[in-house]
Amino acid sequence: IMGSNLAEGIPAIVDELAYKLILELSKDAGTSNWLAYKYFLDGCKLFSDFEKNRTRIDLLRDSISIWRESVKSDPEFAKAHYNLGVANDWDGNIEDALFRYQKAISLNPELIGAAAHFNIARLFWENYKDETRTLSELEKAKQKNPNIPEIYNLEGLAYSNKKESYSKEAELYQKAIDLNKENAPPVFYSNLCIAKFY
């Protein structure tokens, strides 16, 4: 009898421990809402699977749906807003991505700031060729973390429209390369060569 009562009680104990663990971990992630954190983790798993096979748009869209549930459960959860921005960015929902990045920055500028500002700058450059807004967002990103090579590469691209600033452009590409000497993408070198040619 005692063994059967114990066996019946184990699932309840495991559920209680899992709940307490999720609650504790969620505090480190920036939310005290365990359900928001659960949705957040589920969305991360789906997005990770999408990154392994980018033809699976269904995984991307499922991660968007799940992260929407996360921010619905905790509207102040900055990481969930940021991840939702990234997923919307991948799905081509530019306006929603911009909104989510800006929301994440407003909720937790220290945690999310540099990455979100960079992504905003990239979207303004790629979609609108808005040099002023791009450079403004890149400056904010540099204030949060001046060691992200992609910031300087994108800043160089934004300066490429100013025909008189080839030396500034080349300087920025070189900085991007210097920050990532061992793994600098070939496009950084290509951009530097083009800037130096002119």
C-alpha cells in the first residue's frame, strides 16, 4: 500500500519541483511570470529548430505565436519582446519587428540595448536606406557595446552614400575587421577594398 501511494505521489512532486524550477529560472530571465517563461522557452526551442532548417517557415511562425503568448502573459518581459522582434524580422514583418525591438529597449535598455539598436539600424538601412536613422541607432548601439563588429560594418555602409567620406568608411570597415580578426566575414574585407579603391 505504501509503495502505491508513493508511486502516485511522485508525479505531483515532480510537477511541483518543475514549477519551482521554472519560477526560479524565470527571475534570471527578466520575468516573474512562470507561464511567460514557459512560453519563452518553447518559442526558443521552435526558433532554434527553424535556424537549423530555414525552409521550415512553420517553425518560425509557431515561434512567433508562442512568443506572442509570452508577452501576453507578461507584457514587461523584454527578452520575449526582443525574440519576437527577431522572429518577425526573419518573417519579413518589418513594422512589428521594429515595434518589438523598441519595446524591448524601453523595458530593459541594459540587457537588450546594443543588439536591438543594431537590428533597428539594419532594418532602417536595408528597407528604407534611411542614413540618418541608421547612424543614430548605430551610435546608440555603440554606447551600449562598442565591441560588436557588425555595427562598424553597417556604419561604413551608411557612410558609403556620402561620396566625400571614403576614408571614414574605410576606417569603419577596418575597425569591424580588427574587432573580429579571426572570424571576420569576407564581406568586411570586400567592403574595405571597395572603400580604399575609391
